Amino acid sequence: MQTTDMNEQRLKQMYDNSQEIFSILFNEIGKVIVGQKSVVEQMIISILCDGHALVESNPGLGKTLTISTISKCMDLSFNRIQCTPDLMPADITGTNIIDETEGIKKFKFEHGPIFANIVLADEINRASPKTQSALLESMQEKQVTSGNKTFILDKPFFVLATQNPIEMEGTFPLPEAQLDRFLLKIQVDYPSFEDEIEIINRYTLIDTPEVRSIISKSDIFYLQRLTREVPISEELKNKVIKIVSTTRSWKEHIEYGASPRASIGLILASKAHALINGRNYVSEEDIKKMAYPILRHRIVLTFESERKGISSEQIISELIKKIN
């Protein structure tokens, strides 16, 4: 009973200080990452929703640096996996090795890089389907099975996978069913002229910026709970369901629509967006903002739409207008 009271007290304390916590967190990340506020915000939203994110951009835009900086600021262990066609499932999950102690040989499980709080799967579309499946199984079950033993992954556990939209030769695109397991698809754009000047000024000096830990693992669990407690009206819930269900019926532009997982994701992400931006309720703006990263990887456009050069972003924009 006393532990429950302490938890509730800590939860209230986190709620009262949440705006200050997020402000300090974003400022600390900003010491290393120039601009890209929306990208950083969406990565934090993914963590608050206990989901995974797919990050897409051209090379050299700081995806790895952003993710590793967030892990340092949130006091989370971090591992990076460079995906290549010859990468095997055991290279990710780990494998049994023979360990000899005092002349006695026995099998010992050697943990792979998947055993971390934040795992960066760099260029996931370069890994073979078999290896992708091993990674996605860990994402879904949050555990690794080797032989007859099961190893639970440390919590919190997040996979942030990146893919490069160019140089598609020799890649293995993720099937739609596997894409659906990612809560968000985050797109990273080139920096503005002013931001690029700041990047050059900051990273051509002898001393590169360093960051400190702002929140602990236990704080993340409280923030995840606070996210789920943000209220949303029945009217906005219905709007979310209408947006997602329309992706299944708008056959003029969309071949395959989004599953109910998208409805859950859009409501959760909207709650996290509201919490980060200092609101104690979900607004229509939260839903409009989060509809793009939630839906852009979950809808498959018709051949005719692709032939005309219509993008997923345009379809989502039209979809939001249509529901309004």
C-alpha cells in the first residue's frame, strides 16, 4: 500500500514538472542536434508510447547521432547494428558458445546487440528477410529465444530502424505487415541554410558538444503512464477511427488501408504530442500532426496514383480535409 502511494506521489510530481522536464530534455539534445525539432519530438513520442520508429532520410543527416544523443539524455543503453545482406539472425540476437571452466565444458548464451534499451538498426532494408524477421520478433515479443531458453529484453526497449530512400539496388524492402509494427515513420529533411551554418560552426571546432543524462529509466515508465492518462474526447476518438477506416474504403487512391493498430497508434501518439506540448487533453491539432508519421507507411497507393506522382503525404492531407 505504501509503495502504491509512493508511486502515485511520484506520478503526480512527474506530471507537475513534465513541462520543465521536456524543456530541459530538448535543450540538452539541442546541444548536439541542430534544428530537426520535429524529428526529435517524434522520436521522444515513440518512446513515450512504448513503440518503435522507422526513420527515413538521405545519408549524412545525423540519424545515428540523434538517436545516440537521445539515449544518453535518457540514461538508456544503446547499441547500433549495421545491417548488411550477410548479417545473420544470431548476429543480432546472440548465440550459444562453448564455455570451459575448470575443465568442464558447457553452453553459454552470448548476448547479441539486441540486448539494449535503444537499438539502432541502421539500413534495415539491407538485411535479408530472415534477419529482419529475427529483429521484428524481438520488437513484438520483447524477448529472444535460443534453443529451449527464453531471454527477456531489458525494459524500456525501443528499436529505431533507418532506411535510405536512394540506392535501392540489392535491398530487401520491409513487407507491409512488418512495416505496421513500427508506430511511426519519421522523415528527416535537409537542414535549413542557417542550421547548416550552425552545424559547420559547431562541428569544425576541437571540442565537440557533450550531453548529460536528464531523466532516468524509472522516469520514462512514469512518463509512459502519464501519456496514457491524457484524456481524449469521444468526438476526437470517432474522428481518428473515421480517418483510419477511410484509408480502407478510398479505393480511388489507396490500394490497401491501415489496420486498427493505426487507430491505437494515432490516439497514443496524439496523447504524447499533447503531453510534450503542455496540454492536459488531446486537441484536433495533435491528431492532424501525428496522422502523417502514423499513416505514411501503412497505406499502399494504387498504381494509378503512383503513376501520377501522388505521394502518401498528399493523400493523408486530403484525407484529413475530407474527414473535417
